[in-house]
Amino acid sequence: MKIISNNKKAYHDYFVEQTYEAGIELKGTEIKSVRNSNVSLRDSYIKIKNGEAFVEGMHIAKYEQGNIFNHDPLRTRKLLLHKKEIRKLEKEIKESGYTLVPTKLYFDNGSKVKLEIALAKGKKLYDKRHTLKEKDAIRDIEKAMKNVY
């Protein structure tokens, strides 16, 4: 599994409850840009419309040699999920107040591009501060342990 892009901001802004793997529908020049790792998941999110899942705001840069066949970098892309999974996710979003956020884009064992999506709840500002304090404390402990040995 080769990771193309991570969404670190998703882990900072949300409590990730559960993750799912979804295929993504890409055009010819998009897949070439993805192979060159010209992808950003930073401000992207997932919407469910008419029983289908779509990722919006995912930026795939234009392919340099694509000329007139290039695509719109911010176009809405369809996610490939089973109907059962989509219904379950839609129910969770409506009832429990969860959000669907893409966390990782990667190549599966072969040449298929997969998108890891997370069912997440938003963090408050004080939760974000608490997480940063914990990370700093762990970093300080590791530094101290490194100096001892």
C-alpha cells in the first residue's frame, strides 16, 4: 500500500470514530496527476446525495502534459461504495451528528486508487488545545528518555 496523501487536519479538527475504504472515480489525466502525488485533501469533505457519495473540495492538480484533456482540479468526484454502506453512513450523519471526512488517499495492492473516509465528530477549541498539550508532553518525555540513554 503506497500512501499518496494524508489529511492531517482531519485528525486535528475531528474525533475519528470509524474508517471505511472507498474507491474513487477518476478521469485519465487525474490518475496521472495522482501518480505524481499532486493531490491535496486539506479542505475536502464528503456529501451523500440521492443515495450516492461524492467527495468535494479535493484538489488534484492539472496534469502537465494533459493539454485540452485536462480536468477541473476541484471537481466533485463520485465515491464507489456499496449501497448498504452508504445507507448506514447517511443514517449516522442524520441521527448522530457525525461528519464524513477523507483521511487518506492511497494505492491499493494493484493500481487502484482508494480513499479512506472517516466517520468523525467535530472537536471544540479546548479539545484541540488538550490534544496539543498531550503531544508536547509525550515529546518532552521522549527527549528526556533519549538523553538518559
